[in-house]
Amino acid sequence: MEIVIAPRPGLLDPQGKAIQHALAALGYDSVEEVRSGKAIFLDVRAPSEEAAQDQARDMCRKLLANPVTEDFEIRACGPEEAP
Amino acid sequence: MEIVIAPRPGLLDPQGKAIQHALAALGYDSVEEVRSGKAIFLDVRAPSEEAAQDQARDMCRKLLANPVTEDFEIRACGPEEAP
């Protein structure tokens, strides 16, 4: 499955700003906002997709995401569907 | 839109391995593989969704992704749909 972690809206995201400036320097000045996050792809052994998602949610709360500054979203994807 | 960047299959991903070991230390030993990538959320001013995606693909090739070690995937999402 795929976990996408993004900085919370409203919080400063200096890495996103740096990417935006680098894109502008390359001529992409139509980019109005950039936010930079993480994508984590997990293969989890679990009896069901639901159980796997529950485990992943737990892992996000305990380790993968910072609950103060980040939001996360868990998405199912088949064993070979990660990009 | 959302850009998800993942290390190419078969390449070493030490950050993913570190996450896997940290998860195992927390008791999540059903996690069989972890790969660690990036998620970048862009707001782009463009005449159409297709034009925006074309621009994003260009940006990935020129700056955002490393074509030797990373694969990327571009996904449309509405202005407020980023997680």
C-alpha cells in the first residue's frame, strides 16, 4: 500500500518553497504553490486489506508521520501497482 | 496536482530499509518491504488539466525526479484535494 504524507496546510514548508524557487528559476513561473511531502510504499502481510490499512494507520501515528505537523493518507495498491 | 516519486525497483533504498527496521523494532514484523519516496503537491496555473500535467512531466524530468534512480507518477487532484 501507499502512504502519502503532506505538511499540514498553513504550516511553513521551506523545502516546498525551495522547490518553487528552483522551478521559477527554470522558467516555470506558473507554479503558484509547492508543498513537499513523503511517499512510503509498504508491503504488509495481513489477513485482509482492511487489516493492512489499520496496521498502516497505526504505523503512521507511531512512527511514520509527525502528528503535529503532517497529515497522512493511506491508499491501497496491489503488489505491483506502486509507481 | 500530486507527483509521487519512488525509487526504481531493484535499486537499493537504505531509507526504506531503515524505516522497515524501525517498524520491526516497534513490533510490526509483518512488513515485508518498505520503499521510501517523495510526494510533491503543485498548484499550477494552466489553461487545461492536460497542459498542467505536461508541464509537471517536464518539471519532473528537469528537476524533481532523478531519471537514473527514480520513477514518477503525476496525478490530477483538485485545488483542495491534496491530503
